[in-house]
Amino acid sequence: MEDVDGARSFDATGESYDSFMGRYSKPLAECFADAAGVRPGQSALDVGCGPGALTGILTARLGSGSVAACDPSPAFAEACRSRYTGVDVRSGRAENLPFETDRFDQVLAQLVMHFVSDPAAAIEEFVRVARPGGTIGACVWDFDHGMEMLRRFWDAALAIDPAAPDEARTMKFGREGELVDLFEKAGLRHPKETTLRVVSTYGDFDELWSGLCAGIGPAGTYCVSLSAPMRNLLRSRLFHDLGQPTAAFSLSAVARCAVATAP
């Protein structure tokens, strides 16, 4: 996971991540936990926890002693640990989870599978740490149409730079059936795909732009890599494409979610 270019760009503070993606991942976590059927009395692992959007929801529903989390970014793991005391937070990759076999009722990965270097190995690890008959779940943004903030950003970037590294060209699992196919090949039982929709409201355009300039994820990394003139051109193009907002505005995001049963 740490070998993927996009994953390297998540070595940031929890607050910076919150301003960029956390505003979407927090409401998404509520929807994801519902889709996975998280309920009191269960234990759960948040794989690729970041600063803890899903960890927080799991802790609220299950209690901190029933929740564990891990992330390959030391900064994110520490942010999650400081926010949710009592949660077992460790540094670790999806392909080599630092937890015991047959431990969790729920093994969930939110906005993670895009960045996993070896998805098949990761699913094997999810199954290993899940109890037999436990729930395995993953959700990722639909990069083609569903994640409006990223789609608008990359469309603006491509307009000024046809070589811009649009995530939709390279990221896996953001299209219909891809997560279910991964689960089926891993031998998971009864995989089911749904879509989850969330909305985020920005106070103004500068609030959106400052999140992009934090340099987080592939979009942020590309944004801060540009020369000042090119970055200003990108800002102007994105502002124009969004209708030149002078007040609050909202953007929606759709995630593809797959849930299955561990053998």
C-alpha cells in the first residue's frame, strides 16, 4: 500500500485531511457502517483508518474497547489514536494487518482499496483477521461520475494540462462490479454492491481551494506540484467551471460499496 504514489501523499495532519476529504468521509462512514450492518456487541477493524472518520462511528456504536484500526501513515495513525483513546490503533498495511487471526466481527476498509498495492493479498488478510462468518466490507469513490469535487478538479486540470494524472484513468474499484468481482475471486460469500451518497457544503470557493492546496491525495499532490502560474490558471478554471461561486455551495459524492461474508 505504501508503494502506491497516491498513498505516499497521505502523510499529513488529521486537520489537513479533514479539510480536504474528511468532510466527505465522515458522513460516508455513517452510511458505510449502516450498509455493513454494524451493531452493538460486535468487534470491528477499520483498515486504512486515516485520522479516524470511520473509527469514530465504530467507536460510537460499539465502544472503544471493541474497535481497532490501522494505517500505513504514522501521522494518521497517531491522529486517530489521539482522537479515540481506548481504540487499539496500530501502524500497518492492508496487505499485512498487525492483528490476530479470527479476531473481528467486522473488517471494513473505507476509501482504501484504490491505494492498495496488492488487493488480493489485502482481502486474504481481511479474511484472516475476521471471524468465520464475519462481515468484510469496502467502499471507494466512483471516480467516473460520483465524486463531484475530484471530477470537477480533474476536468479543470485536464483542460489546462492534457497530461494531468486523472485518478479515474488509473484507480481501480471505482466502477460498477469491480469490488464484487474482487470479493468473489477471494471466495467471499454473498457479496452485495450498493451505492452510498453524501454531500459537503463549502462556505466559499477559497474553502475548497485551500483543501486542495494542502497537498493530500493524488489531486492535492498534483495541485501543489504545479508552478505558481499554472496553479493560478487551474484555480481560475475550476472557479469558472463551478459557476464562479461567491457564497456557499454544495458538492455531492457517490461511493461504491461492497459487503460480503467471510468463509
